[in-house]
Amino acid sequence: MKTLELKRARKQKRKMRIRKRISGTASCPRLSIFKSNRYVYLQAVDDTTGHTLLGMSTAHGDTKGLKQNVEDALKFGQAFGEKLKAMSVNKAVFDRNGNLYHGVVKAVADGARKAGIEF
């Protein structure tokens, strides 16, 4: 049990280290990713007002059948980026939420870039 607590504490420290440097606005929102063992969740957040502009997950909606692998994460990021472009948002900051930037997290960011979102 002690190793699990240590792992959570390390992730929390990474998360706070990232969050103190980045912040989102309405024109340049913060894209926050959350990974569970089964699904991927992505939100576009305006930190100045505290509102979520857009939220998607692989658990609900039109991206429901996607798995948590690199190929599907690329499709998920691209779908999210297209919806964000439809809201006339062209630029964003990426919040990896304490996760390492590889695999699924990197694929989601690359998918959003393919849709035309700049980081």
C-alpha cells in the first residue's frame, strides 16, 4: 500500500508542477487529458472563468467505441480538434495532467494537431 501512495504523490507533484506554469483562456484554452485504465477523457478549459468549453470521452458520444491504444487515441484527438475548430478555437495549451508525454497522451496531442490546433 505504501508504494501506491508514493506513486500517487509523485503524480500529484508532477501535476502541480505543470499546472503552475500553464493556464487557459477563452481564445487559447487548456486541453486537459485524463486517462483511466479503460477510457480517455479530454477537456478544453477556460481558466479565467472556470468553465469547460468542450469535453469529450471515449466512454460516451460519437467516440464511444474507441479503445485506449495509440491508433484510436489519434482518431480521438483528431475528432476533438475538429470540434474545437468548429468553435473557432485555433490555439491551445496542452496539459498532460501528470502523465508522461508518450503513447496515448502523445497520440491525442498529435491528433489535435492534425485537425489544425496549434500548441
